[in-house]
Amino acid sequence: MIYDTLTLAECKRHMKRTSKQIEATTDKELIKVYTDSLRKLDYRKSILIQTDIIFTDKNIVVIYGGSQTEKTALAKEIASTFKNVAVIDAKSIHRDYKMYWQEVNKNTDVILIDGVINEHYKSLVNMCFSSTIMVNKQSQKPFEMPTPKVIITLTDPINEIICPSVRRRVMFLNF
């Protein structure tokens, strides 16, 4: 599809109105906002396809980027391609806390850990490198299970060099 040739009517059929679209005052501005949104959707679609391919080789995807870049929305889109998803808010994970995986069940296919601060992502990735994880649920007997696929969203861009051994084992998506 050639975005520069879209008409206003075609754009309106493809997209919902966002705050930026509401602020656009002319048809030309509105068409630009719509086409930018369509480009983002195409980018997201290509990432989903890449992720499907990558998940055959790697079990961990880290999505990072600036604020307000819809990292969580992308992570949820990726996770929605799996049957059993456990969503964990990173604010609930503490280093010394023994019950990391409260939301995980024996049939969990993917764990989505949202909003990890950059200084903690390395230790979290290292925990996920293991072939199994120990799930400690409150008032239940702990159990060990194979580590499912893991999607991690970071709160900020990564501003450091990533170790080559980690890069071989983890898919990093700058979004």
C-alpha cells in the first residue's frame, strides 16, 4: 500500500481517532497522522512476524524504547498469540521476594513482565535463562516447571552495550 496516495476517506476507514488526530485541524494534517499510524501498524505487524520466527530460537524477548512508545501494547499483541499468558507487573517483583511467579500456572505458555526498570532487567533475564523455574504461590505447594517464553518490557531505552552471549539468547526490540 502506498501511504502517500491515501485519501482522507481511506484513512478514516483504517484507523480510530486518537488525541493527535483530534488535534489535527486540516485534512492534510489528518491524512499525515493517519498514514503515520498505518506505518506504525505495519511496523508492529512485521515485529510480530519476526517474533514468531525468533521465538523458535530464543525464549526471551526484551522490548525497550522511550516513554509513550506503546511497548506494553506491542508486548500484549505478541502475548495474545499464545494460549495461556501470565502477566506480571514489574512493580510487584522484589529481588528478595520469594514468590516471583505468582501469576504463573503449570500450563503457562508465556510470561509477560511489564514495566521493568533498566537496572533490574539483567537479573530478571538471568533468572529466565534457566531451563526451569520454581513457582512459589502463596498458600500452595511450590512446583518446578519448564521456563516458558518470556516477554519483558523496559521502562527506558537501553543505554549500554549488551553482552554478545546475552544477545545470542535474547531478542531485543527497540520500539
